[in-house]
Amino acid sequence: MNDFDMRKDVSDRYSLRGMVFHRIRNDILNGKYAENVELKEVAIGEELGVSRTPVREALRQLELEGLVKIIPNRGAFVTGIQAKDVHDIYMIRSRLEALCARWACENITKEQMELLEENVYLAEFHARKNNVEQIVELDSQFHHTLYAAGNSKMLEHLLNDYHQYVLRIRKLTLSTKERAAASNEEHRCIMEAIRDKNADLAEELAGRHMRNAYDNMVKNGLYDLYK
């Protein structure tokens, strides 16, 4: 095997491991695998059409993220996201998204600004129609655009991961018409503050947006999903 083939083999292996990792992580976060369920390498490998090796590597990576616990001579078991984890994620996001909004005031491009404006407009339309799937998708798009606008690879990576960790609870939260409308209005205010280059206001609004989302979740009993 020449150098090119060796590099390709390594690249393919890590791409495969990444695919398996993201698939298992999404299944855990979406509730497919309940807490304490054993994740069997053979069964997952057969389902995904891969060997046990990338599954084993993905499970080790998931253990580092705290979503899986590997017990020697027994197997890998789901730990998932707990109630305290959800609280911590939202409080961490409130700080990090606030910083991201501040940096976006300095770094956002014209194209990214247009994406945020269009997003708010479309979300208003779908909120009136109570189109939950579109609302959830637009919510994700707004935040991903905001993360990119901060112009920090490190911060963007962290925020994308935290955003994904609470996907299931976000879907439930945004399925209520009142919160969907309120959330989008908060998006509008953040967008306008960034457009006006008001970094202090953008920072405050983005942090408050996360705290409001968490408070709404607790108020409506959705927090019990993780208890």
C-alpha cells in the first residue's frame, strides 16, 4: 500500500467512525435508546452495515462525552442526558451564546445577516400556522447561522454540540404555540441588535433567550422528561 492509499484508508476509517458516532449519539439524544440500555456492537454494526470496529471506537468516544458508560466484561450502557445536564447545558449556552452574539456584531457578513432576517420572517409565518417541524428546523438554522457569524471555530463547535444535546427537549418546547412565537420574537430582537452593531444589547438578549427557554421548559413540566 502506497502513501496515498494509506492516507485514504485512515481517512475512510475515521469518516466511518464519525458517521457511526453521530448516528448513535443522535439516537441516544432523540430517545431511541433509553437510559441503562445496552448498546450491542454486533447489533448496531448490522443495523448500520459496518463492522464492530467503528462501532467500538464510536462507543469509546461517546463515553468521553458522558453519554455512554463502558463496563469491562459487561458492555456499553446508555447514560444519556440527565435533568441536571439539561440545566447545565442551558446555563452554559446562555453564557456562550451571549459571547457569540457579541462577536457576531463585529464579524457577521452581509449574507449571514440576510439569512437571520429571512429566518425570522419565515419563522413568524410558520408560527402562525403552527407548523412545528418547520419551526424547529428554522430555530436550528437561526442558531447555526449565529454561531457561524461569531467567526470562532472553537465557539461554533461547542455551541453546535450543546445545541444538539437538547434536540428532543427543544422540539417539545417549540411545539407550544406561545413559546414558538415568543422564541422567534426573541430571535428578532437579537437579530436587530446585531444588525445595529449593539454588542451589549445583543449579548444580553442572547443570554436571556437561553434562560427564557429553560424557564419555559420547567414551567411546562418538560423538565420531567429527563427525571
